[in-house]
Amino acid sequence: MARLRKKRPNRVPRSEKHPESAHPRTDPSRWRLLDQRGRQTWHYLQSDEETKEWPQSIADRYFLGLPTGLPPLPRPETPLNSAQNAIAYFSQLQLPPGNWACEYGGPLFLLPGLVIAWYVTKTPVPKHISIEIRRYLFARQDPVDGGWGLHIEGESSVFGTAMNYVVLRLLGASEEDKRLVKARGMLHKLGGALNGPHWAKFWLSVLGCMEPEAVNPVPPELWLLPDWVPIAPWRWWIHMRQVYLPMSYIVSKGFRCPLTPLTRQLREEIYTRPYSSINFASHRNTISPADNYHPKSMFLNIVNQLLVNIWNPYMRTDFIRRRAEQWTWELIRREDENTDFANLGPVSGPMNLLACYIHDGPDSYAVERHRERMHDFLWMKDEGMLMNGTNGVQTWDTAFLIQAVVEAGLAEDPKCKPMLIKALEFLDDQQIREDCPEQGICYRQRRKGAWAFSTREQGYTVSDCTSEALKSVILLQRLPGFPKLVSDERIKDAIDTLLTMQNASGGFASYEAIRGSQYMEYLNAAEVFGRIMIEYDYPECTTAVVTALAMFSRHHDISYRKAEIEPTISKAVSWILKDQRKDGSWYGSWGICFTYAGMFALESLASVGRYYSNDDRVALACQFFLDRQMADGGWGESYKSCTDGVYTQHEKSQVVQTCWVIIALLEAQYPEREPVEKAVRMVMSRQQQDGSWKQEAIEGVFNKSCMISYPNYKFIFPIKALGMFAKRFGDQKVQ
């Protein structure tokens, strides 16, 4: 693992970072978020007439960092008062379909793929979008060294610096801008673009700013391998499949953007020596230590050498090439059709756009539809425009909000009920009702009855998203006065899908059951990510399924598939206990980190009757948390817990992580009030007068090394934690 440098300082106002020049910004009063059944797109209104016809909502103003106009609320004296104030604020951010929205930013390698794809496909970029992307990237530039990292809290790297420098230049920033001069200096200090990881080299080659000989091979022939082959792509993690599928097609087609004056100039800016003097073939494996989180294995290096020196020049016939390109194109086409061009995520989406541009031509329906869909990933905020990590978190956050209000005992409050009914209507609308056509051909998991992370249209089964949405539906539909929108048959469809997803270990992965061996990581070519080649058992996913199945059997239908549900739960609980570390903790894979996984683990163990009082493993987990409580009563965990695999204290306690631990201790029925109340006091002390909390450190992670934002967590989990505390210990004055 590459040595991690000191964490970058917190962002300072741009006027302090770069007083010499500030890019213009658009008029924030003209931006509007449109939510069509969960599909979220930002629109910039050009005329005063349009702004009058489409007034800015409270949610719009909140996302843009403008005054919301919401009044100050009475200062809460009890935990439940505090939760009610938070609901009063957060309910104003609910969108018309019933869901909540937010930025899902953090990664800084997403915009480059999109902007390069726009450039090489000659897609017009509206001026207001260009301005705001530039503004965001300058806002997130490291104020000390001038670079960008893999994510917004990471240290500067070649991947982040080279790619975002290129984006700014493609969108009109001058190479003489002092901020870019500084960025270029940092890039050169890191060794220049030659030291970038595989994905950076791919995009720079597509742009015409790097020779393709510098890009390690991505043969589409892999997709011709029989399914029984241990490295066949159907065994890969779904995100790896969907990234390397279009990448292999594009590389095989030999697409490179014709040189323009700008890209010709970029060739001379991003390297430390003249472009014409570089032997690109000798730099396929060159990478900066700052980017080399998961170094390529010797095995992968040997495979790449064989592909470059033997397979490609001597054994790869035109027949094999054409057949591989035809099959990879067919799989790309099916992905587009199955998602209505929304695609799995923002890395593969721009690649699919380029693949369609190559195959169908610039004026085809597929290209036009992709161009429209790219806007689903864009998000406007006070700092400018970023690219989300998916097309949103609609289902995920909505399900958690429902659970938070129910667990707080406020679901039947007349002030909350209309909000919750709308949220239930959204989950009803977003359940996936059918499997993909010929799903086996495109290697898709069963999805009938499931919920996706974002929207039904995106359409990918996720085990914990399905579980959390299912729990939310059951919780609300069993309460008096709530409509029963999701039928028993559809609830059983969700159960049927979850039961297909357990691994032989007893654990559950994310999108699919595990299909390949962990030895596949020897073929991990991404370099900047860990645990990326296959699915893995995850404590968050396993615990979510346990709680969903337990709730279904206890509160909905005790007899349905009982003979399968009981052993499924038993095997999953055994895996959860096996995954627990000797110190009582669980390593989290989707949130930061031990606090996140521990919350879910203790919730799931409580659902099967295991508590502090009757289970030593639960008591050990509670002690793990208590030993790390900070002086102010809170908990704070750095993102380095994820990258290093060891609990790492943040310099300051965090509201969200504190609430995760409060929930964990309350689920475990930890008997002592004092440490929990101390934490509750801290959370309440940071609540603002309008009921909100300020944004603190980043909350989420994927693939061990890249952090990602979940800004709605600062509402959802305090509501749940404060409400649960009031139910457990009484709603008494605590400050």
C-alpha cells in the first residue's frame, strides 16, 4: 500500500485560496432541481419569465447554499424535541415524488470521464454548466499544493491532478491562470501524467493526449471466455464488468480523438518533458506512489506482457477481434436498454456514450439519449457543479428516513404522517416489478421485487437497499392509518430475491452473490482501489438482510418460506459473528467505518435476541465503542480507518458517527445511561436554531480508498438516535 501523506487541510474560502482570479459564477437564483419519479436533473432558467413560472423551492435554495427562509425553532430541551425540530426542517426538503435528494459527491475522478467523453463526441456543453464545473473544481483544489486527490479529503495524486487539470483546460480555463500554473507544478512534482493509473491513461489516450502504447491492454476477448473459466467476466464485481466492457470495446476499436490545437497544447503541459521524446510503451506500469493504493501483481504484469508482445501481434486474428467486438457491443446495448441509458454508474455511463458514438454514429438515438442521461449524474451546490457517484441516493435515503421516524416513535404524529405517506408512495413506485429480459445472457441478478440504490429505472438489485426499503414498507404498512400500497405478493417477491443472494459463507454481498475467487484481485488493474474485482461478504449487507428477514417473519408472514428463512438468518448471524474482530469491532465497507458497521451489526444481533446482557460478543462490541468515546461525549472516526483497516480517531467528534454509536448501544440494550446521554448532549449542542446540523467530515466510502458524501445522514441518524434514546431512557431534559 502506498504511504498516505498527511490529510489535506479543510477547505478554506476561495477568496483566501486564490485571490488573484476567480472564475465567474452563474446566478444561483436561476437554478432549479426537477424530480420526475426520482430522476433528478438541474436546470438553469434563462429568462425572468421562466423564473416567475417556476419558483425556486426551499429544497433548491438549501442545495444551493442560499437562505431557506425557514424560521428559527424553539430551542429543544429534550432529545425528542430535538428530533422533532430536525424533522420539521428535513420535511421541507422532501421532493414532490416523496423522496429526498442530495449531492452524492466526494470522488474527484468522475467529472474527467464525462468531460472528455463530451469533448471527443463533440457534445455541446452549455455555458452555465461549464462555468459551474470549473467553479467546483477550483473550490476543491488543494490550497497548499494546487493539486486534486482521488476524493475531496484525500492527498493530491496524479489521477486527481492530471485529470482535473485537463477538465479545466477543456472547459476554457487558461494555462496561464495562476491556479493552473500551481496545479501544473504539482503534477510535474508527481512525475506528470505518465505516472497516472490505468483509468487516467485510458482517458488521456482517448483524448489524444497520450499514446495508446502507454495503456495496459483490456482485451474484449475476455468476454468470449466460457463461463466455467475462473476469470470469466461474469464472475467480476458488477462495476468492474460495466467499466471494462465499454473500455475494452473502445480500445479494440482504436478510437482516438483527432488532435485539436487545444489537445496538442495539452500534450506539452501535462508531461515533464517534450511529448515527442517520450517512449510511451515503457511507461505502461509507471505510477506515482500517491496513486498506487493496490499495486499490480507480478501475475498481472506477466499477463499484460503476454498480451502486448504475443497475443496482440501474433495470435489475435481479425476474426477473433470482430467476434469479440460484436459480443461486447451486444452487452453494451443490453445494458443501455435495461437501464434506459441511465447505466449502472458515472464511470461506465460516459464510456457507453463513447461506445455508441463509435458504433452508431454521432446523430444516433443512442448517442442523443446518452447525452440526455449524463445530466442525471450532475449535481449543483454552493461550490458549483459536481458529478454524483450514482444517479442519486433516492431509495436509500428515503428508506432510512422512514425507519428513523418510526424508531423515534413519531410516525403517527400528525405533523409527520403526510411526509411518511408520500415517502411510502415513493417506495411503492420504485420497487422493481420484473426481471431483465434474458437476464442470464447479460449476467444479471434476479431483480423482481427488489429496490435499487437510486431508482427503479436504473434497475440494479442491491441486497441492503432491498432490505432497508422492505423494512420501511413493513414498518409503515402495519401502523394504523397508513395505506397498504405494496401488496403481500410484492413483499414476498422481495423476500424471494433476497433468498437468492446468500453466499456459501452465510454472508451477503451487494449486487449479486459472490461468483469468483478472491484470487481475482491478482488481476486488479485499477491500482487506486482495493477489493474491487469480485463481490465480497459485507457486514452492512449481511446485517440488513438479517433484520429484514427477521422483521418479515415476525411482523408480516410467519409461515412464508419459513424452512428457508430460518437457516438463512442462522447462517448469516454466524457469518456476522465470524467477521467480528477480536477487539469487538466490524470493518465497514460502505461507511466510515467501524462505527458504521458496528451499528448495523448490533442492530442485526438484537433482531435475533442477542443483547449486552446475554451475549459476550455484543458486550465486547459495546466496550469497543466505549473505549473510544471522546471527551465531549461524541465519537469521531477518520477516513483513514477505511484505507488503513485500523480504527483512526478524527481530530474532532462527528455528529453522524456519534449517532451511529448511540444507535448501536441502544440496539444492544447497553444498560448505563450516562455515556449515551453524554453523546446525546453533544449531538443536541450542535443542532442549529432551524433544526439542522452543519456538514462535517465525509461519511461514506467504497473500495477501501475512495470516500463519498451522504449529507442527508446528518438529519436521518440524529432523528433516529435521539428518538430511540427518548424511548429507552425517557424524554427528559438533558441540557
